[in-house]
Amino acid sequence: MLTELWNDAEGGFHPASAPDFLPGSALREVQLRRLRAVVARAYKNVALFRSRMEERGLTPESIQSLADIQHLPFTVKTDLRDTYPFGLFASPMSDVVRLHASSGTTGKPIVVAYTREDVEVWSEVMARTLASCGLHRGDILQNAFGYGLFTGGLGAHYGGETLGATVIPISGGNTDRQIMIIRDFNVSALCCTPSYFTHMIERARELGVDLRELPLRIGIFGAEPWTDGMRRHIEAEAGIKAYDIYGLSEIIGPGVASECSAQEGLHLFEDHFYPEIIDPETGEALPDGEEGELVLTTLSKKAMPMIRYRTRDITSLITEPCACGRTLRRMRRIGRRSDDMFIIRGVNVFPSQVEAALLAVEGTLPHYRIILTRDQGLDRMAVEVEVTPEVFSDKIKALEDVRTRLAQAIEHILGIRVELRLVEPRSLARSEGKAKRVIDRRNEGK
Amino acid sequence: MSVSIRHSAATTVRYPIWDPEAETRPRPELEALQLERLRELVSRLATVPFYRDQLTHRDIGPHSLRSPADIRKLPFTTKDDMRRQHPLGLLAVPRKALARIHGSSGTTGKPTFVAYTARDLETWSDLCARFLVSGGLAPEHTAQVAFGYGLFTGGFGLHYGIERVGATVIPAAAGNTRRQIEIMRDLDPEVLICTPSYALTIADTARELGMDPRALPIRIGHFGGEPWTEDMRREIEEQLDIDAYNNYGLSEVIGPGVSGECPARAGMHIQEDHFLVECLDPETLEPVAEGEPGELVITSLTREAMPMLRYRTRDIARLYREPCACGRTTTRMSRVAGRTDDMLIIRGVNVFPSQIEEALLRVEGTTPHYLIEVSRPSTLDEVHVKVEIHPEIFSDRMDRMQALCERISREIHTVAGIRAHVDLVEPRSIERFVGKAKRVLDKRDLTDQAL
Amino acid sequence: MKLQQLSLFLENRPGRLGAPLEAIAAEGINILTLSLADTAQFGILRLIVREWDKAKRVLEEAGWVVNLTEVVAVDLLDRPGGLAQALKILEGANLNIEYMYAFSLRRGDKAILIFRFEDPDRAIQVLLDKGLHVVDGDELMSFVS
């Protein structure tokens, strides 16, 4: 195996990274070949895609060049919900080796599938991600992304394994133990959400542990938006290089794009994921460099190909060559979205999910407000709900019970803990038109 | 033998054997292989100072071993040895060769650690594939893993085992039972993997949601991670309309995969080509007669990264060596019927009372007077830690008192990894004992009386 | 002007409330008022008694955990709006109330409020400045004798 022959020296080149350096023309060739194959596959096996193609009078043969992708129909998040669970599968279940799931926009989950080849591609792009962030064989990688149906944990895990690193699959939570392990095991690289790492920095300080004095040198952060200010803080306080990575379950999980040593934009693994930038209003393609919504097509996914998936993430593409030598195009960090989704502790949340939970408990939708705060680096979500006469009781226990049921219903859908506060009727501001449901105070006072 | 077989089809059900060569090897060949591997192990241990010193001291080398029974010449390894070698003093390969590090609970807040090379991970996947297949997992199946993934080995061995077999994995991880049931209902897994008590929780929750748990798509369950009984098996099989299989393992030697049941369900087949298992009287450390209860002592013959020599598991079980109806030639072990130490297994997590004590010590002003009450009100273990109130920590403000409970509960979670209810009780209400205090009141019924 | 309030930790199970009250009654100590805050598992009993130091000693000797807290008593006319007026004053002065409870005296038209403030001294100053009647220990005892 190539990996075994590979020189471990720091900054060494990992064989998995070879496609990162494909000459542009060769890359376009690979992309076109794979695009035609994936369109043919989806057309043959996915009824929804075929009918949308037929409506437009398209067949797989309509794709003659990469530019022809613009004629293809978009796929949107609600398509995953509407065809749940198996409607977008392009492989029989016998070829599927993994299912992941996440909650959709209304509490109804969405599911994504992988064949053995898909898991291999995923492991490969994650190994390329880690290599691009400076990891090499023999590095000790502490993986503090959550494991389970969320793709973050297992994605990074398989990537680390493919790269030849030692993986500590600690998953999220138990910050004291995370810090103890960083220290005791000479952990050299760590992945988690950037907000969780800032919390780790705070906690380490309380415990009298100076992260700057430990061998930890690389932080791989993703699953939520963050800023260059946060990067500077993390790098200074922990004495590491902090890299941004990008991905989403619908496409594959983490491993869609990653920063490199230049830390100026995230290289998209274009040989597997074809990027476009569109105007979110009109759906028209925008020229390179202009800001718009990122649309991705999975070029090699077998179990669940995504054609022109609208990510709702707003960014722009950088086509200039990168100092690191990678020929892959880069995207700028994600700063905002074209919908009302927000991300807390790496979990995507839509206000509509919270509404679905409140409605399920109370029967009618009470007035509510979501408040996001950051306490010692840790994101917290509180939901304030006005007490209605229907749920009010003079018994503390009964009110506590209502509070618990509301909190549990929300936690059930989102999978994260929330603080639920009952507030007095009419105490939450009403607004004309669209109510302001989310108050994000996470970046205040910084 | 007192283990009864409920399942009427058990005698007729016949699943393929994953690795026929390894699992049905004639005993003499198996024992020759064990001896060869034991000798190799003893040579490899020369690189581990902890073992080297002891072996040199006893003047033991590979040549001293003439049969697997000669293992009795070798020294034991205990949990304390692992703790003293924190973090990776027992490593038998260079650190760079490690592919994975897992933890197992320690007797204090510090877990003990176990390490794997890439080949160890291959072996582990293979061993899990063996028992999963022996209990009916087939490549066309979908399996829902409702074990926690993370530092502890629970979910990973099984995840990779299913992958090895070629079935579909749903890595649901632990918790959020309603979601587990939705996934089950929507994605049609035939196989469920979790702790036995969690299987009953799933059945309960399904009924609460107005569903018939027997109508769930699950047909086979592979359960482990905590002690359970034949009565529980009957309950689970009845409530979920499935066949339930038991498996056994511990992180210190590999994780799940040490042994597992076949359709005969007359004990769990020990993967003896990889583990040499002894059953000893915990007092005299002499072997007990076949079929008698004793402490399992396990030597991992093939582990590269961190081999264990005669690891004292503290688990009490019985061994049966007569051939099994399924055709496997391996020794079988009974369910675990108890412990020789005070370790508790709560919702699949190993907990030592000393960890609870350590958590209390982290909260200023708490007294060392506490009692751990473990119960299983319906299907899930519940822990109440009773803590005596004390003037230093008492406040007239309710919010402060509630914050105190939460703080203690959080420390217990940090140290021991379990969520416990903290009950503040009046001073001197916890019984004082002369000599060794009784810290644990375990109200669960976890062992078969018949065993 | 401040009053001494005793607070006791009690487990929330039948019969727990009676025991400490009996213990102080047996010593002939009069209880002026009490309030109980409880959760499902435990409660905090707060007491204003005539001889707080003796009561504290009696209770502690009997094994209870007892705290001493300084609280402030305010005398209001027992008529609509009296409480609201007092609270408005406190709110205006930005005084934080940790908790409060009230009792009426049978023989008069008095309503007594017991406040636990973060900063009782400043609270007393504010209340006096606004012309409210802050009741001290001796006076409170005289109301009930």
C-alpha cells in the first residue's frame, strides 16, 4: 500500500492528496466524465429526478459539456423530506452499507445513504481534508465531533483512519476529560466545532492547563460558521493553526471543502463535488468571484446522487491559483445563509422545527422566541414560551411538567439540550409581518 | 447445565458460520494454535517493561510453555496495573503504529486506556462479524446500532463488525428513544444492537407512542454491555417478537467480540483462537472445576498494540467445554453472574463507587456520607445518589439548593459518565457502618438464580 | 431593623414538617410566621420565631441543618394596592428581592411582608426614605403578644 511507503516527515505529501493537484484540464475531463455518469445513474434510478428531466425535455445525453449542468433541475432540502426515506436512493438496499440521518426543516428526518464505494470516497476526501490541514501519519487525532447519525464524527474518524493517524474517538462533551486526554496523550490534532474549542480553551485555563505548552498543533473546525476573529483568538490562545472545513450530510458529510496551509479560502474537492454559485432569487448562475448561493453536484456518489443541490449557504468562488499549489478552486468561508436556518453546536436548526415541537405539545402554537447565547465559549439555546391559560396551573409541579414536556419535545427533534423558559402572556414582542423568532446574541460583547 | 432454551426454533435455525476454519477447529489443533500464539505473545511481551520485569523475575520465556495450561506460570494483570501504567505504559508497539485509542472506565475519574493497531482493528471487526453472523446477521440486513460511540468501545466493534459482514449500518448511537423508534419504523432494520435493558425501553416507548412493539421490523437483537437474565431474554423476545442473542467482551482485552451466542443459545462461544480464558477461584486463584462459577481471567493472544496477560476481569461466570450442537468446537461461557469487586454496570456504563466519591469531593462542603441507590423502575437503570446536607452547603434560597444538586450531578457525569439524581437528605440519615461502609444499594435483579 | 430568620432543610416526605415545629414548641418558643418552599425532593422551611437563638440551638441539637438569614419586615395596611405600592418602590430603586412572603395579623388591619434582599441595609434605607414602615424585631413581637 502506498501509505506505508510514504515518508512521514512533517509537511510530507500524502498520496491521497494527489487529485488536489490535477492540472485544470485533466480535472475538467474527470468532472465531465463523472457528471455524465452520475446524471445517467440518477436518471435511471431516481424517479423524481427523471420526471424533472423529462419535464424539461432532457436526457442524460443532453450533457455534452460542464456548462450544460445549468440546464439540469435543482434539488432542494424539501425533496429529501418529500421522498423520505428511500425515494432518492439510486442503489438497491443490498448495496447500501450505511445510513445517516438528520432532522429536516419540520421535525421530519431526512436520511442519506452510502454504498461501500461512497464510504471509501468519503474516507478519501476526509483524508485529503486532514492532509490539507497538515496532518500526517502518526499524528494523534482527537475527534471531538459527535458520533452517531450526525456525519461529523464518523466522517472525520474514517478520514483519520485512512490517513494513518491514531484516532481517539472521544466524541463531544466531557470537557475536563477532553483536556486531560490532550495533555496525557500528546494529542497533535483535534477536530470539533470552533465554539466548542473556544469553550475548551476557557476550561483549560480554569484547570491550569496551558494548551500552548502542549504538542497540540492543528485544529480542524467545522459544522458551524465562524470568523477570522475567532481564528485569531483560537490560534493565539491554544498555540495551534486553526483550519476551517466544510461539508453537509446531503452531499456526503464533512469532506466537501477544506482550507490549506494558506488559510485563504476552502479548496473544494471538485473531482467529487461540482460547485456552482447562483443568485438565490432567480436561480441564475453567477460569474466566478460573485457572491451567491453554493450549489453542489455529487459527481461520484452511488447510493444517493445529488444533482445541483441548493445548499442555501452564501459564498463565492476563488479561481486564482493558491499558494499551496492545489489546483482545486476555493470557496470563501460561509458567512450567512439564504434561509432562516442557524447552527448551534454543529446542529442545524430551523425555527420551523421548534414550532413543530411546541405545536405537538400544546395543540396550538404559542408565542415563542429563540435566544442564542454564548457562555464561556459554549453555545446555548433558550426557548421562551408564553404561558397560555390552557397550560397554566397553580401547582409548581404541573408547570414544571409543562416546561419539561416542551423542552423534551424540542430536544427530541433537534437532538440538543435547550433551556425552556415559561414567560408571561404577551411579554414577547409582537412584530408586524414576519416575527423575529431568533435573537442571536452569540457574538455580542466580543 | 441450567441454561434453558426458550426459542422453539433454536434447534432448527441454522445460520452460516463466518469463519468455519477458526470456529470449528478440532480441539487438538486449536490448543496447538493457542500454545503457539501464547509463546509468540510471551516473546512479544519482552518489549513491555512491566511484563519483561515480571517474566525475567520468574525466569519464564517462550520455552517454558509446553501446553496452554502452562499459562498458570505467568503473572496476572489487573485494572490497577493498567492505572499505574497510565496512559499507555503497557504498549507493545511504537506509538506511531497505533490506529485507535479507546478508554475503559477506571476506578477513579481517570479512565484506563487501550490501544489498537490497524491489524488489531481488523481482528476486532472480524471477531464481531463472527458472533453477529452466528446470531443471524446476514449481508442483506440493516442493523441499527443503539450503543454509544465514543471513547468507550461499545458501538465501534459492532459498527465495524456489521460493516465487515456487508450489512447496512445505521449508527443511531445511544439515546433519544423516540427517534430510535422512528428510524426503526422508517428504515426497516432487521437487527437491533444495544444493551438488553435498552431493548425493553424501546418496547415501552413504542407502546407509549401507541405502537405495537411486536410490529417493529426488528427480528434479531444482539445485546451486551451489561448483565441480564434468562427472564429478561424471554421478556425482550416476547415484547419485541425477536430472537435475542447475548454477547460478551471488555475494553481491556478488545471490547465486544470476546464471546457470543449461537442459535443453540447454550452459552457464549469464546473466540479461543484469540483469547485464552481461564476460570479461577478468586481467592485461591486455582482453576475451578468445569461448570463451576469462577472469575474469568483472559489472555489476549493476538493483540499487537496492547496485549493483556492473564487479565483479571472480576467477572464471575462458568465455562462449558463439551461440544455444542451448532458445530463450533470452542469453549462456551455462561452469562456473567456477578463481580468480585464493587463495580456497577449502569445502562451499560461501568461505574465504581470510588468515582462517585471522587465527584463529591470536587464539590466543596459535601460530606463523605453518601449512598448510591440503583434501581430499575421500569426498564432503564436509575441512580439516586443520596448526599447528606451540611451547614456549609445549606442555603435558605431554593435556587442555590437546586444549583447544588445540579452541580453534584454534573460532577458525577464528568467523573463517572452517568446521569444520576442527587437527593439531598437530612444529616445523619444515612446509616453509619463500623468498618467498611455500605455505599451501594442495588435493587435490581440481574442474575439468574439458577446459574 | 433587620430580623433574624431561621431556615431549615427538610426532606419532602410525610411528617418532616411537623418534627421541627414540635421541637421548638416543646421549648415554649412561639412561631410568628413560617413559609415553606419545596421541590419534589426537598424543602426549605423558613421561620420567624420569638427567640431565634434558642430555637436555632434547639433545632441544631436535634440534628437539623439551620441557617440564619437577615430579612426585612414591612408593615402595610391590609388593603388593596398596599403590596403593589411597596413593590413599585423597590423596583424603582433597583433592589433585588430574593424571595418574599406575607402574613396578616388577625387583630388589626396590618399586613406584614417579609423580604429577603440581596442588600438588606440599602433596602431598609430606601423603604424608610419612601416613608414605609419597616418593622424591627421588638415591634413585630409586640404585634402578636
